[in-house]
Amino acid sequence: MKIASWNVNSLNVRLPHLEQWLKDFGPDIVGIQETKLEDHKFPDSALVAAGYRSVFAGQKTYNGVALVSREPAQDVQIGIPGFEDEQKRVIAGTFGDLRVINLYVVNGQDVGTDKYEYKLRWLEAVHAWIAEELQRHPKLIVMGDFNIAPDARDVHDPEVWNDNHILTSTAERGALNKLLQLGLHDGFRLHNDEAGTFSWWDYRAAGFRRDLGLRIDLTLVSDALKGSAVASGIDREPRTWERPSDHAPAWVELG
């Protein structure tokens, strides 16, 4: 079973890319972030034609998440229970005995800003919820655009992306590590130790051509799934296409 996460940065713009990638890569479940579509505009019928079912939660212009899967999701949850938030950033579903949580984590703008403080509060709420989800669903995958690069291997320049920089600050990495301590494992790092593999490149300053990237799109697998995670990676190919998203899909395969 192939499970992937992709921030498409506007599904309206990137639908042809998604359709092509579903055909080429053949994932079983995909978590989509930044759909940037209100629900009545979600391209459900086009994805059905491609062989996939969808559940989604969107809003105009910003945010928006979806689960796109060969088999329909059950027990769908939208948003973090008990955390009041108008932004559409969370969707979860169950597929057999597998629970999948798809997150579009707050960017945070800059260290010390109100948006940064909101990011840390949001991550605290996510942590509390996932702790409960793990009790109910030992076979759990948490994936998405985390807007956090786990360590120095995951940034093109650790001197710039340091403990005081957004996406790599001490508090943000601490929140991610707190999640991992619940019994989650970075799927990519189960099979790849090297530095310099990224999932996001800025559109500006020829970021992709110069490989000035970050690995901020993650697939976290629970203790119960660690042994069955047989492969993982980042698919750079869609980032080379015309009018691409600034993110590439991150994936993990369960055997």
C-alpha cells in the first residue's frame, strides 16, 4: 500500500498534475494540502473518473485539506476536536484497520509573531488529539505539510535555517519531537539517512534549479506500522512540470 502527502498549492491549478501523478505513481491514499477550494468546487467527479474517492474540507483562497483514496474513507474527522479554528487544516479517515491523519500545519510567519504563537498552540492541540487517536488506532499514519524541517539534514543551509528561524526554530522542532515521542516515526528516515533530500523549494531565486530546499512534508508511522514500512521517499518529478506546486509528494509504502 502506497500512502502519500502532497501540498498542491491550489487544486484548481494543479488538478491536471494530480491526475497525471495518480496515474503514474498509483498511490492508494493521498493526503492533499492547500486545496484552496470551497467544498462545492472540489473536483470530486474528476477524481472518481481517475479511480479515486475523496473526502475534503476547504475554504476560499487559503488552506484546505483532502484525503483521496482508492477505497472510501470511513469515520471521517474534520478539524481538531475541541480546538476552535476556522481554518481548514485537518482531516482524518479510516481505511480498514489503518487510521490516516492529514495535516496542513500552520506556517507561523516569523518567530515571535502572533501567527507563530498560534502555530505552537495549534501543535499542542494536535499532540493531545493524536495521543488519543493512538489509543484507539494503533495503526496510525500522520502525514502532511508540517512546515517544520526536522533537523539540519533537512535544510539546504543550516546556518540560515537555524534555531531562531521560522520552520526550524527550537520550539517548532520541539513540538515535532514531542509528537514523535508518542510513538511515531519519520517514515523517510526509516530508509534514508542522507542530508539534502527536500520536498519544498521556494519559487523565488531559482530555488528548485539550485536545490535550495527544505524537507517539511512528512509521513509519520506509528510503532505498530514501523516494521511494515518497506520504502519511502520524495517524488521530485512533479516539481519539474510546467506551473508546478512548490512542494513535491512525500510517500511511504507499507508491505
